[in-house]
Amino acid sequence: MSEAATNLESLLREALAPVEPPEDLVERLEGALTSITEMAADELEAWELSAMRDPRNWARPAAALLVGGAAGAALVLLRARRRAQDAPAGVLDVRGSAERTLRDIERETRRLLGGR
């Protein structure tokens, strides 16, 4: 029984070994999120307000708003996290790090919204 337990343990260690993500994963994810955000914005721009009187027409703009908002928020967080990782980190400077992260989130949000 001990040999079977050792074999099972080695199989589990091999199966659960950490896997490094591909180098270009962040760039691909950022590109996909940017594309989704732009498509959602284009979809919302295409709708006319006169067509919004009928509630049956609300599904597509609502979906575009939700999907675009989620993709935009994920994009903002992804870029802020990357900046936080690139910056020199100090364990004692937690407050400064949090302030820089909030400023990065604000800057990226303004950039995505077109400087509004």
C-alpha cells in the first residue's frame, strides 16, 4: 500500500506542477480586451435613440454596455497591474504603492473613455 501511495503522490505532483504562461499572454489578452471594448463602443454608437422607445430593442445595447464595461474594467486593471509589477516594489511603502495603483487606474480609465 505504501508503494501505491508514493506512486499516487508522485503522479499528483507531476500533474499539479506550476505551468508558466506564454510570454505574449499579456499582450494577447490586452489586444483581445481592447478589441472587445472598441466593438462594444461601435455597437452603442450605431444605435439611434428613436429605436430605443421599444423595449425589445434594448437587448443588444444592454449586452454591448455590459460586455464593453467588463472588458474595459479588465483592461484598466491589467494595465495598472503591469505598471505596478514594473515599478520597484518596497514592502514598507504600501500606501505609496496603493496611491500609484489608484492613479494608474484613473489614468487608464480616462484614456479608455477618451479623456472625459
